[in-house]
Amino acid sequence: MTAEQIITLLKEQYSRTLRKQLIKTIIESEKNSDKVIVEKNYKTINQIFSYVLDNSNWNIADNATKWDDSPLETMKQVFPQIELTQWYKSQNLTSTQSIDVVIAKESK
């Protein structure tokens, strides 16, 4: 699937109001350190992100030399202001650390 197809499908499946509310709830629960709500919403967003990764045929091995953050860009297109969440920041950090590990292993 192309990124545009994934975006269209997700926007059809989740109303704009629902998408905005999910991100708003995540941001608020992160600020309030409400771990129960954070974990619940992270589970939801992780399931959607897994769907994006799977349907975009994204693979860390394929992206080891030149990082492709298109799945996160897709999430930004579907979920307004997701880049303000700790979830998004941790995905970026995790991917950066993962790429560093893969490159370090390949250079040995």
C-alpha cells in the first residue's frame, strides 16, 4: 500500500474528531502522568502504528543505511499534533538508536 492509501483508509476508519481526541488525551495524560490512561492510549496508537508499518512494508533491515521515517510521517498526516506526544518522540528516539545499533554491527 502507498502512504496515501494508508492515510485515506485510516481517515475513513477513524473520524477527525476521534483522531484529534486520541492525541489530545495522550498529551493530557502524559502531562498529568496518568500511567493507566497513557498505557491504554499508547496501546491504541501502537496498534495503528503497527498497521502502518505492516501495510507500508517497512522493515528496519531495508532502512539500515538510509533511515526512512515515512511510517511516522504517515502517522503525522493522520493524527494532528502527534509529534507533540512523548509517544512520537520515543518512536523517533527508538528508531535513531536502532539505526545506530544496526550501523555499528555492520561496520564490525
